Amino acid sequence: MNRLPLKDNLKKYTGIGSCPVRNIVARFSGKWSMLVLCVLSENDATRFNEIGKAIPDISPKVLTETLKNLEADGLISRRLYAEIPPKVEYSLTELGRSLMPHIENLVGWALENYDVISKKR
């Protein structure tokens, strides 16, 4: 694989509108998005309150915003059932499932290195 020199990569990624790291990775690498994706990867379909219970320190407002962003990016789908009260379930899309092996690798790395990094802080 041919790699560009760092100088060329920096030129390529400094454009705010064209940088894949800023525009794609940043959307799912935030404090809550990765956790939500991990919760959804454990089930076929998950209700809003179940996600909130799995991540108890996320506020309903932030969870709603996180779910909307992940849905807008095509990583999750939202299914509304015509019931009273309304029932809504969230699940990973094919695109979201294709991302999960990479997130799982990152989670594994974080678990393996947490103690070392924490001690250095």
C-alpha cells in the first residue's frame, strides 16, 4: 500500500468539508454514540428506555439527539409501531453492522490498555 507523505495527508484532510475523519468518524466516536451502537449491536431491536437503562448516565435529551444523528448517518434504523402508547425500536442497519467489528476492536484495545493509560494521566 502506497502511503502519502504526512505533509500531503495534512493537506488532504485540512478541508473541513472534505475530511472523512471530521465528517464521518466524529459522528460515531463521540462520548455516547459508540456506547449506543454497542448496546444496539447486542439485540435485534431495542426500545428507547432499554437503551437508557443500559447507559444510565445519558440524559433522555442527549439520547434522543444521539439516536437522530446515528439514524441520519444511516447507522441505525428507527421503527415506529402504531400503538398507544407509541412503541419505537432502534436497530443497526447493514452499514452500522459493518462498523461494529472496528468498534469492537477499539473497545478491546481500550479494555486492554485502560489501566496503563489511567496510570499515566
